[in-house]
Amino acid sequence: MRVGGHACWMGVLLLVVSLDLPTLGWAADGAPSGLDALAEAWTGVYDNLEQIVFDAGTSSGLMESSDMRVRTVVTPVALPWLGPSVLYLEEFLQDEPELPRREVLLRLEPAAGNLIRVHQLTFREPWRWRHLLGSDPRLAELSQADLGSMPGCDLLLKREGEQFRGGTLGRACAESGANPPQYVDYRLLIGAGQYWYRRRLLRVEDDELESEVIAYDWFELHQARLFACRVRWSARGDGTDLALLSVLTVQDQGGRARFATPDGRSFELELHSHDWPFDANRDALLLVLQELGARAQRASSWSALDADQISLELAPLEIRCGTLAPQREAGGS
């Protein structure tokens, strides 16, 4: 939903993000470059539901009532001395727009392997630069001396179809003031109307999880679940030589994601559960695959409403979707 979002560090939600997946349509003729496409996809106002799903400081480690509605505003800013692609990000709780909990500049740069590196720059006096816009006259006053860095907290993002995903690497992104020392593992997904993230704090000495926060698009039907869908392609068309094309993330309240196949066709995935309008009494999870264009093939599959997995085959494609946040057992870790 293109009205809201968050990230106390950039990075975000997503299961394990694999940075060695194939890239589709990175710089196709007539398409925006990787940096331009990311800047365009990221720009907007996002409305997210943030949930604390684990906190080692509680008796069980599980959180019961921890939902927070978070808004994130992202806008391009012209700062040529920082680079050609710079965004301003401001994040605040839904009811506290005048009290941002995060203000950063995001400098986008190309990296090896068709990745994009996102440098996060903080403000030494954030109150001076609140609510920046691309035409704000204050931009002329901003200098390198006004900015601080976040060592080790760069994000590496990769393009998957029309989505960008990635996060921090290793243990370099230290959590300030943590005792014992902790590091941040941040995962982020950006796409058309999509802005989801996951932030985990882990102990440096043994990688023990201390806390985990996950956020995703806010919906009236707030029971929406997130699924990662692995799209595989068979060049022979018989399913014997399946190769991974993309990993797409959708929510089950009508979430959609598009991808392209090596033969030049385009497809769109849809995932439905409680929102499915054609049979309100059917307790099922529905996955729909629609080809875009003249031929317009369509296929669908059903599973139990609370299923953690659902799959669909439409030769030469195979799609398997699994939930990103399965139910935790009480007392689990």
C-alpha cells in the first residue's frame, strides 16, 4: 500500500535473502537503470504494521500485543556533492509525525554483481533538517560536516523482477550501546507499492538472537501473512531441468508481484485468503498465476487457509510459496 513504512536501520524484512540469485531485466533497453529504478520504486509514503515477534528480555521470548503503525516518507533530494542518486528518508509513528524516530540520507551507488550499495548517512543535528523535500532551500546549507555515517551498516540490494531486496552483511553493523556487544541483521524489500523489512539484534559472541522486529504493509485486514514465492523455469518445458528465476514476496490479502521469463513473456502472481471476494465461505488459500499480454494463460491452486505453503505449476513454470513468519510455538525461540 503506497502510503506508509519503516526501518530503524535500513534493511528489512525478508527471510534469508540470497544475494547470488539471477537478475532479471537489470538494464533492458528502454528501462530505467538499476539506480534510477530503485530510486523511483523507493520514493513514496509508506504505511506499515510493525510487530515485535521475539524479545529475549521477556519471560517467554514471545510478544503478545506489540503492533505499531509506522509511516515512512522517502523523497529524492538534489545533493550533487554526495552523488547523482540521493534519497531522504524520515520515519515516525503514525500518531507522532512531528517526532521522527529516524532521519537519514540514502546514497545509492552501483556495486559489483549488479548489486546496489545503499550508504546510510545520519544528521548530527536532525532537528535542523526535518521534513526535507527535493526543493527545500535548506539543502543549499547542508554540508559534509552536518552528516555522520553508520559504519558497517551499508545495504546491498539486488533486483528481482520489479522488486529490490537485500540488507546488511555479516556482523559489521554494531548496535550502539549494547552490552554485551550486539550487531544488526537488517533485511529489506522494495517494490511497486511494497515496503517490508525485518530487523534482528544478535549477540556478537555467539550469534544468539536477542530481538526480532518485522514490518509489512498495513491492511484493514491486519491478519495478512507474508509469503516468499520461488519461481522456477524449465528450459525443456518438461520440468526436468528447473532453474531458479526469482524469489518474489507477496501478502495473502490480494498481494501481487510480476516477473519475466527467458522466452520474453511476463506474468503476475496473486495470493488471496480472507479477502477472496468470489466465495466468502471458502476457507482456503488461493494462488493465481496470470500471463500478461495476448495469450493470457491463467492457472490457480488451492490450499488450507492456515497452510504455510502453496504451490502451482503451469509448464514450463513451477512456483512454490512459503510463509515468511510461521506461527511460533509457545516457549520457542
